[in-house]
Amino acid sequence: MSSASSTDPFQPLKADDPAVVGGYRLAAVLGAGGMGKVYLSYTPGGRPLAIKVIRAEFGEDPEFRRRFQQEVRSAQRVQGLYTAPVIDSDTEGAQPWLATAYVPGPSLAHAVARHGGLPLRSVLLLTVGVAEALGVIHGAGIVHRDLKPANVLLAADGPRVIDFGIARAADTTALTGTGVSVGTPAFMAPEQAAAGTVTPATDVFALGQIAAYAAIGAPAFGEGPSHAVLYRIVHEDPDLSRLPDGLRPLVGRCLSRDPADRPALADIIAMCHEISPEPLRQGEDWLPQEVAGSITERLRMPAPAPTPPPQPSTAPTPTEFAPGNAPTPPPGGPHYTPTGYAVASAPTQTGPGTPGAPSAPGAPGAPGSVPPGPWQPHAYQQGHPTPPPQPSGFQQPGFQQSGFQQPGFHQSGFQQPGFQQSGFQPQSPRSKRPGLVVAASVVGALVVLGVIGALLPDDEKSGKEGRAGTSSSSGSSAGSGSADKARGKPVDPRPVSYQGIDVTANYALKLADHPPRPVDDEDSGVSYGKGDFYFYRDELFGDERVGSANGKLVVLKNSQKGSLEVCRQETRFTEKIELEQLTSGSQICVLSKAGHIAVVTYRGKSGADDPSRYITIDLTVWRNAEEAQMD
């Protein structure tokens, strides 16, 4: 999106704009629209990015967030010459965002508003480029749904289509019915205006609108109130009298009310070549000079805000320790901030698994001081707690040099075994008085144990005495009973979560399966019945419900958050729930006879235009949380 309200394409950040998004420091505002706001930023190598931050209202809608995640994954597969590729994204944060390559060029909306319609050759090259982009987008299984002049950027070497697929996520949120406009009525297809089935042919209609708008400088169905424009789109023919003669047949076919009558993208490209009096070749002269000047304006981008140089933290004072007991440096060592680049916005973590800032190799660390994190290329075998000696200048794979930071990471809080972090002074190789230090350590440990023992309740003390060893015969019967009770207390199983499970009508899930996969309810083969959680649909009357043939269900109240403890305490049992009683985000406890407990979060059901009937759920399972019930 580009703002056409000002001659300067780069607007300064305001007080309510974030300074950093996902570790990318923002440099300017590029535009704003119904879905959110777009900012200029840069990669570590200095390549410009356009970062779209989704409005908070959309981010709070769970169904939008789920669809947005799906669309971003699909968009990452789109790699075309006439699309802006997705570079980075965060679909899990409080405000989702999406980063694409920055295209230095005005939008078609901006260019037409400022300079009027384009010449025929420019319109044909524009149409061919957008048609190629749609071919790549449709090939990834995406329908754009919101193709409009603001989503077509005019670069020096051809058009670029942006924002493909995001409108589909917005279609699912209740905000689209409460005054938040996502699509543009003047460029909608009749089936969109009538809430019908959206297909790739919907984008072909929008392409015809784009071509007409670029040629005459106005929408083909005119302007005015949204309801009036939508009525004309659905019931009337467009006014194409101002189009060049060669364009009318092409645009007229694209704007057919019946999607089946619209041409294929390959046919559109072929027709453009037939219309052109000279061969169509994309080049830097494809736009009029006055429009090309807008590209030059957008090449003068503001520089990223500088950040202060890295300041290492003060080194701690060396302390003498007994050999073999030297402590490792505390987490949160020297922080390194990339100069002239973003400060990571992710919270600083400490402990294993957080990337650290390595120093020069060769300084061995305390054996076993820090376990290797799961991200390391390999783990050292037992008996080799430090890495083998490396030649000077060697850098451990997977590490980044100090002075640079990947967005979203803080280089602190973890040290590779065998590497000394800069900012810490090396420990003394040997204590001068090891005997005194060892004695002091033993005395200190005894004092701590004595204090702990004094603070324990009497029954806990006696229980611990009974567990101290089999050779002691002084433990009382009461103490032995407490110990047995403590040993017999069950340990809660760990939860396992699964996201976005589509359960087809008359299929069921078994909680014991990993991962749970819906099976035909008639042939599920579950030992206790048809399934732990099923979705049933009456094909004759259309009644829909969820239930359990192998346990009990509890619909949680809005004030309750699904957890193992809550599900254990609830007693408002039922075996089936009508689907109309559930809304997006509703949670259901499932207690199976096999002893498994789960929380089902209902996310919604398939649309009326979907050939399949299914519901979408998230699932968290605690397996073997209770004793199995035998019938």
C-alpha cells in the first residue's frame, strides 16, 4: 500500500507507531489501509523491506489468526517475477506482521490519481505482468480476493502484485461485518458482492477492472456509495466507451458476470500480444516519464535509525574456588547490539538454548558447566565435555560474530562449552589454599542443610528420615506411611498440543493416537466404542453435533481456561453437544474411558461453498491422566 495523500512516499513515524517490529527497526511509514499499516525497514545486509503490521482487532480474532497463518505459509511458496516475495513473518505475536521485499515504485492507484490514465502500451504490459503474477499465485493454491490498484505496484521493470491471500483470512473474522472494510467494492467481482463462491476467476474479473482503471483513470463501474457501486457490478454492464478500441473485447470478457465466461490467464496474455502493434517486452521504458519519476522518489529511502555501539557489561571480580568447583559465568553476559540495525524485540532468555556471543576459542570452560543446546550441530560425547582444540580464527558452526545480531535474538545468556565469553575474566587456575576453601564449602553446606531441616514440618522430616536408607530401623510407622504416600502420588502427564485439526463429518478422533488423525466413525476400531471425540452430521436434516462414544464431555464457561486441573474438577458431564451451541474459541473437556483427558478448542466449520463438511479444532491431550474405566 502506498499513501497518495502526500507527495513524500516516506512518512515519519508517529508516537503511536512501534520503533521495532520483530527485531526490524522501522525507518518510515509507507501507507495504511483496512488491514493494517505498512512500514519501511531493512535486512542486516541493508536490503529494504516493507513490513505490514496487522491491526490489533484482527490479531485478537482466533479464526483470523488461524487463517492468516495458513495464508502466510502459502504465500511463502509464491516466487514469481511479478510478485513481492515474503521474506519474514510472525503469525503468533500479539500483532501479526508480514515482511516482503520493498518495491521502489508507486501503486497504480497513486500513479493514476496523480497523472491520469496510462498509454495503451503501458496498460498492455501492466495486464500481462499482473496476469503472470496471478498464474503463480493461483499455482500456490491462493485466490487473491483483493486485487485492486493499491495492491499493484509499478516498478522500473514491470508491475508487482502484493497482499495476495491476506484478504481470505479477513473474510473469516467478525470485524468484516462491523464496519471494518477489507475489500474495495469498486473492484469486487459479482460473486464476491453476492457472498458467493470465490475462485481464480474472481481475480480475472479484478484484472479486467485493473486494465480499465489504468486506461481510463477511473473504475469501470463508476464511483459513488459502496452499495450503489456493488449494485451496478451485480446487475449492470460496465461503461467501456472510453477504452481504446483494442482493449474493449479483452476487458469485456474479463468483466463477464458469469465466472465461466471469463478467459483463462494464458488467453489474456495472448490477447494482449495480439492487441499490441509492436512486440511486448518489459523494460525500463514501459512507463511514461512522469510516472517513472515517482520511482526515483522512492529510491531515496531514509536510512535506518542508528543504534549505539555495543557496550560490554562490567566483568565480575575474580573469586577463588576449589579445583573442579569453579562456577560458570552467570547467564546474561555481555550484550551485543548490531550497529545501525534493529534491536531484537524478543524477550531475553537465559540458560541453554539461547544463542550467545562467542569469544575467541581456546579458553576451556568448566567441564559440564553448560549443556549444549538443542540447536547445536552436534553434542559432545560423555568424557569430552569441551570441544577439541581448534586452530586460531576458528568459529564454531552455528555461531554469529559479535557486532551482528539476527532479528529476534539476543546474543546473551548462553556459552558454548569450552568457550570463554568476552567480558569475563578467566578464573584462577588453582586456589592457593584449597584446604581452607574445601573446608569452608563443607561447613557452608552443613549449615544450609540444618536450616532446611529446621524449616520442614514434622511429618515431612519423618518422611525424609524413613526414605534416608534401608539400613535405618529407627523410622516410625507414621514416617513410613508418609513416605509411601509421597511415593504413591501420581505425577501428572505432560500435555501434548496439536493445532488446526480438520475433523470431517462422521469421523472421530482417538486421543491415544499421535498425532491424532480423524478416522471413519464406522470403522474406527476403538476398543471402547466409536471414538473419543467425533463430529456427526445428519445428511437428511442437516443436524450437526460433536460428542464422545468413549467418555464424557464438559463445555467450559467463558471464564474458564481449559487445563488438566479444570477438567478433573468439572462434573457437568454430557455425551454430545449441538454445534450451534459452540462459537469460535469454545473449549470442551474430553474425559475418555481409557484414562486420557483432553481440551478441545473449537475454531469453526467449513464454509457453505466448501464441498466437504468439517470442523476445525485445536487439541491438547494429557495421556493416561486417570485410571482406565473397565466396562
